Amino acid sequence: MTDPFSKLRQQIDQVDTELVQLLARRKALVAEVGELKQAAGVPIYVPTREHSLIQARREEALAAGVSPELIEDLLRRMMRESYSAENEHGFQCCAPELESVVIVGGRGQMGQLFTRMFCLSGYQVASLDLDNQEQAKELLAEAGLIIISVPINQTDAVIRKQARHFNPQALLVDFTSRKSEPMATMLGIHPGPVLGLHPMFGPDVCTLAKQVMVFTPGRGEAKFEPLLQQFRLWGASLIESSPAKHDHMMAIIQALRHFTTFAYGSYLQRENIQLEDVSRFSSPIYRLELAMVGRLFAQDPQLYADIIFSSTEGKQLIRNYIEHLQEAVVLLDNNDIDGFIQQFTQTSDWFGQLKEKLLDESTALLERQSEHQ
Amino acid sequence: MTDPFSKLRQQIDQVDTELVQLLARRKALVAEVGELKQAAGVPIYVPTREHSLIQARREEALAAGVSPELIEDLLRRMMRESYSAENEHGFQCCAPELESVVIVGGRGQMGQLFTRMFCLSGYQVASLDLDNQEQAKELLAEAGLIIISVPINQTDAVIRKQARHFNPQALLVDFTSRKSEPMATMLGIHPGPVLGLHPMFGPDVCTLAKQVMVFTPGRGEAKFEPLLQQFRLWGASLIESSPAKHDHMMAIIQALRHFTTFAYGSYLQRENIQLEDVSRFSSPIYRLELAMVGRLFAQDPQLYADIIFSSTEGKQLIRNYIEHLQEAVVLLDNNDIDGFIQQFTQTSDWFGQLKEKLLDESTALLERQSEHQ
């Protein structure tokens, strides 16, 4: 490197060092806001504040000759960090009448996540697992909130087994990724308030800010609404649904998709594809798709077996999809390029304006991914 | 909002405004580096510089109580912006002996991208398209570099049609996403230097920094090596391959994957799935997968028809995959959860350590995506 290079690079390093200091200052200010929010019971994620903050800086960027997209991306990344950090301050308790909380299956990963969140909000939380069954009666009879967080195929049996111990006034909630059967069981067996919940995220998230949770109202809104308020305070985005609609959506989003991902991964193995080569030759898109496949196989097979095998509708969609593939492959057998283009165009029309949005979204995603290559 | 909130938010806004100013300063410095690089013929993307810059700031961040991952992500985003900006300064011309450049199909999107890049590096570039065929003889007889950038199913015919006009000393290159047949045609028909190229990215990229290009050497390394050097200067990452190996990889990465994405999209249409609902209920992972499907249908059907129908091996892999799905669905028919878990575990073992890497990669990706929700 010649001298003028070194000098400029030193100046860039100096700017970047200032950035580090600026982040430290921002972090301290955000921590103060977090304490105020905790005291005032304000949600950690306030969409209007996020929007107005970004807009103001975008305009300043334009005026300063800086890309508005750049400043927006940087601010969003910084805010994600802030949301995670705000967990440290704890949260106000929105539903003190639900104390104490008992999570059946609290030692599971999702159970641990919610135990942590409830504790941060000042609730007393106990876990009921296989190793402390002798406490079942004592814990459940005193509980204000009982959460069933066990695998789908055990949900029904666990509820039936423990129901005789439930405090009849307690709010009964389940976290299962199906809703019809658990809701029917809970409403049938428990006289008190009932709520179905499906956290649409994995237990490894750092913050609940912007995370989606689907809820299916059972009975006793006066009791479950404060709990939903608690989730909103944690930053979650709540979607109301009927159990049937939820399960229909999950047949597509989970059962069908996870099965095809499973089948694709096991197919790569069957053909003994050299993953290293594939990885080396990958376009950014394929790398991303491969990441989604590898991700599945890095997780618990039982979880995916539960999701796929528990949905009758999902199994039927999978069969229909394979039938559809067999029909589509006829296009290849007949070398029917015109037919392919015709089908492609029809589906493209059916996607409507959403496809352009999805194209933009995926392009932005691929660009972000390319930063890390 | 109470007063202490407003005051803190003003202070945060002040910090963010300083960030905008800092970015403006950094941009000016990067522009100076860009000019020096242009003059010295240094590649715009220097992995070692990027690595050492990030490491130094990570350590400073740790010392200042700031998350090292945060500063790394911000720097990577800023550097992506810099790479795009460096296009503005132009690039040194690495292969003046290849002038002038003729791109057959230069009006196509990929042709336009490379026309722009060659112009930025001081080459004279002409396009030969359907509307200026009368110039074919004149342009091609004088060309130092002839690039064939037309759809796969036209590549062979176009080369054969134009070959009689080629300057016999010119370097002949094709951009097709298959390599075996075009390489055979080019080597058979053209006595001069030959190189096969497959840009593994779409024509909408802002910069070639970190983008992958596969090349298959034909003949005349002395002529094509300076062209590869030019691509390296643009920041591209080059992978050498034989035509057969490349085509085998693309059968998996492109033909099979694009076909299953096509079939999945047309299946959603067949079941008349309400995309709005699906979108609303989506977990971040499914949203990402849906984005990849919508992305396909927002693009040119002919392009995908070409990729899928031109690969005999790809067509066979697709048939094998459907056969595999039919075998896998037997697990569902028999409610064979143990069999599913056994197959899952085998594939998981086969993925080996790569799966953990892919899990981390996808988790980071999903977190970045959640910022934009």
C-alpha cells in the first residue's frame, strides 16, 4: 500500500472508531429510555416512533448526500439491538391477577423462554415437568395462569391428566402449533377462562419485539386480555384467529412446507450430492435455500414429526402437492415449453401485485446476505 | 409522552443526526480511496482489508461495551454501499488488447449490465442485436472480445450464424447458464481463444463485489486471463470448473430447484390459497420462502423454461425427486413417525457439521429480516 492509501484508510478507521463511540452513547440513552418505559408500562416496540425516527434521518441523509436506504438499514439494525437490550430492564406486570404462573413443560426450550419473560415482568413462575409431578396438585391449585407447553401429541393427555388439579378460576393457555383439538379439550374440561396461543417463532429469539403470536379466544376475555397486553408490552405482534382458520393456515405454512424441505434434504442425501461443491457453486439464492434445508436438519426431528403427522389436512395437502408435481412433470416429458410458459404466466397473474413486493423483499434480503459472504 | 421521554428521544435523535454526518464524511473518504484504486488498478473488494477493519472495530466495541456483532453488521452494510459507489469512479482497463468488445444480445438485461461495466473500465463496447444485424460483419471482424449473451436455446444457432464474421484472433466468450454444449460449439467453430462464463447473479445487482462467476477455460489462457483479471478488479469471485461439472451442479442448483419452486407456486394457485392470509400468519421463515416463490413468478418465464428444459440431467433429477417424494409420503400413509425420525436423523448425520453452519447463517438472516417487518 502506498502512502496516500494508508493515510485515507487511517482517516476511515478514525471515522469508524467514532461510530463505535457513538453507539456506546446511544446505548446509554436507550437504556435510560428502557428504564422509563419499564416504569410507565410502555411497549418496547412503538411502530410510530420507529417510523418517524427513520423518516427524519432519511431526509437528513438526502440533504447530506448519503443514501436514505443506508441510514434506514443502519438504524433498523441499531434498533434491533436496542429491543434486545430492553429485556435487561424488565417489564411492567400487566396481569398481576394471573399470579402465580405455572408452565407445564417449563423446562422445554419454549417454556424456558417464557419463564424468563414472565420473571422479567415480575411474575412468580413455576415449572411442572416429569421430575416434579408430586408438586402438581399444590402448584396447579394455586395457579392464576396455567400454560401447557408440551409436544402436540402429548397436549391432550397432559391436560386430561392434570385437569383435576387446576384452580377452576385460573386462565388456561396452550402453546401448541395446532389449535382445534387443544381448544376443544381445554374448553370441555376447564370451567374457567381459556386462551389458545401459537408463538410463531423459535425459542432462540433474543427479543419478542416484532415477533408474531396467533391467539384463539376461548372464554373469559376479561382474564386473557391483560395477558395479551403483557405480550404487547414485550413487543409481540398479535393476530386473532379461529382455531379452524389457524389450523388451515398451518397445514400450508408448516406441514406441507416442512415435509417438502425434509424430502428435499433426504433426496440430496439419496443422490449423494456433494454438499461442499454445491455450496461452492451456489448463487446467493440457492445458498439461502440450502440454509433453510440445513436449518431443518439441525433441529429436533420430533418437533417436525409432530407438526407434520398431527395435521390431517396437512397430510392431504402433501398428497395433493405430489399429485400436482406428477402432472407438472408431464410438461417436461413432452418437452412442452409453451405449456410451461402458459402455466407460469397464469400463476404469475394469480400472484398479482404481491409478486413484485416479494421480489423487492427478496432482493433486499439477498443484498443483505451478500454482505456476509 | 412525558417530558423525560421527549428529552431522551431528542438526545437519541441528536446521536443519529451525528451518524448521518459521519456517513457523509466516510463517503467522501471512500470516494478518495476509490479514485486512488482506479488509478492504481486495485480491486474494489480487498478481503484482507475488510477483515482487519472489522476485527479492529470489534475489539474497540468490546472495550466500549458495545456488541461486536452490531458494529460488524453496521460496517458490512456501510462497505456494501462503498462497493456500489466505487463503480462511479470507473475501473482500470486490464485487457486493452481485447478492444473493441462486441456483446451479441447486448440489449438484454445481462448484456446491459456488462456493457456498463466494460464502459466504466474504458472499453469500447458495441451491441449486436436483432435490429442491427446489418452491422454484424463490420462489428465482429474488428472485435477483440465477442460475448454471446442470448437465451440458452439460441446460443448454438447464434454462434453458428455469426461465426463466419468473427475476427479469428478474438476471444470468444458465452454467458450461458449451461457450459457443455456452448463450449463444444465455440471450440469447434472458432480457431481463436475461447472462454465459458456463467455469472451466478441477476442483472439487477448494484455491484459485482463478492458476486460469483463460474468460468470454464477453453483455449488461449494468455488472452482470457486478463479478462478474468478485469472481473476480479470489479470485485467478482471467480470459480474455475469443467463444463461437465458446472452443468451437473446447475442441474441441482437451478433446474431441480426452479422446477420445484414453479410447481409449489402453481400448486398454491391450484388450491386457491388466500395469499393475503398466508402472508399475515407467516412465521419469518415462511415469509422468506414465500418471497423466494413470488420472486420466481415476477421474472421472465422464458428464462426459467430455458434453464429447466435445456438440462437433460436436470429433468432426470426432477423425476427422481418426485419418485423420492412418493416414497417419502408412504411414511405419512402408514403414520410411521419412527420411520420419519429415522430418515430425518440419517439425513441430519449426512449434513454433518454443515447443518450447524447453515442454522447459524439462516438465524442471522431471519434476524436481519425481522428488522424490516
